[in-house]
Amino acid sequence: MFNIANLLTSMNLICGMLSILFCFCGQLNFAVYAIFLGALFDFADGFVARKLGVMSDLGKQLDSLSDLITFGVAPGFLMFFMIILGIDDSTLNETYSPNQTFYDYYVLQEFFTWVNATFHQIPNKFDASVKFLPFIAFLIPFFALFRLAKFNIDTRQTTSFIGFPTPLTAIIFSFFPLYFSGHMKSWGSELEIVQLSFDCYSLAVIVIIFSTFMVLPIPLMSLKIEKSKSRENQLKLFLILISAISIPFFKVLSIPFILTLYFIASIYHSIKLTKDEI
């Protein structure tokens, strides 16, 4: 039960719990880093299990339970906070220069202001029907639950994915709090289209779209290396190499860049598989 692979899986779970804790501490960037660390443990546990020959049904269930927390519940809370922040960002757009303390506690201040309006009926800037919009973020763990359960019993998804895998959607949702945290101090000078993308309604639509993508029959390429498929492995290794190189250059913008490359590679992979079958 407590082999190395399963212990690595448990570390994935711990990372998800830490991510949720960081959200409620107002440290959204650290919440994202915890999810990324959980993704590394998620990759490592499967790799170690295959190398040591300790793959089991128990490990498969533990993996899904951990993924639900790290790639379902944790991103749900990240987007929950982001939608709250997107309801009213007027204080970030004001011309005065607040001190560092303002930015350190901005997320918590906005969250508690929302709590006062929603649960204590205290009149403030969130005292309107839009205050219920953040609950849309709970669609992320909802669809992640069904995605993971379906994945466990779907024999077609051993070498590829049908529907967005939960780690992928977690990375997509992680972009928004990570970008916001890094550009908070200069938010007033951000392009209008960027500010519009971080509006509460835009974020709610993004949550709905990518949450449902987890259960839709969308074919995507798996990055697992298989000995019998050398050409396919070359494509995967090239994608991994380009992704690794792009991170220090593009930083947070490497996320949409890498995801775009992955979707293009998946389309190419899907077309090639179709031709081979024909």
C-alpha cells in the first residue's frame, strides 16, 4: 500500500491542499506553484510505478482522488477568487500609488468585502446579484469529478485522451491568477483587451467552456513515451523540449504558447492516426 509510487501520489494531494490554503492566504501565485508541483508528482508517480512494476488498481484510484483535489478543487478556488477580483478592479486603476501593503493584502481585502456582502448583508461594492457569479467556478471540480471517473473505466484512453485531462485544464486556469499576480501593480496600464479578459463575466465564460471540455469527446495526444512508436515519440520530445526552452523566455506567457503548440500537435496527431487507420 505505502510504496514509493503511492507516496508520490499522496504528495500530489498535499500540493492540492496547499494550493487551496494559499488561496485563502491571498497568495494566488503560490497557489499556482503548488498546482505545478502537484503536476510533477502526478507525472513522477506513474513513471516510478511503471519502472518498479508496482502499478495497481489501488494506485489508479489514489491517483484519481489526488487529481480531483489538485486539478479540480484547487483550480476551482483559484478561479473563484479571480472572479471575485474581476467584479470590481477600480481600486487598482486609480492614479494614486498605494504602498506594498496594499498589494500584499489586496486579494484578502476583496475576498472579505465579498464575504460581508454575500453572507452578512453588509452594503458595499459587491452588494448586487453579481456577487453570486463566483460560484460558477465550482463547475471545475464538478466536471473534473466526472472526467476522472470516466477516465478510470474508459479503455480507449490508455495512449491518448478523449476530452481535456484535468492537469491540462488546471494549467489553463492557472494562467489567470499567475498573470494577475505578476501585473497587479501596473494593472491600470494594462491593455483594455487584457482587462476585459479578466472581467468577472469573461472569466465565468472561460470557466464554463474549459470545464465542459473535460467531458466532451475531444481527441488529444498523450505525452507518454512508448517504445513501439518512434515517430510519435519524436513529436512528443520536440514538444517537451520547446516547452522547456520557452518557460525562461516567455515566463507566464509561456503557458498559452505551450498550450497552443500542444493543441496543434494533437490535431496533427489525430489526423495522422485517422489516415493510418484508413
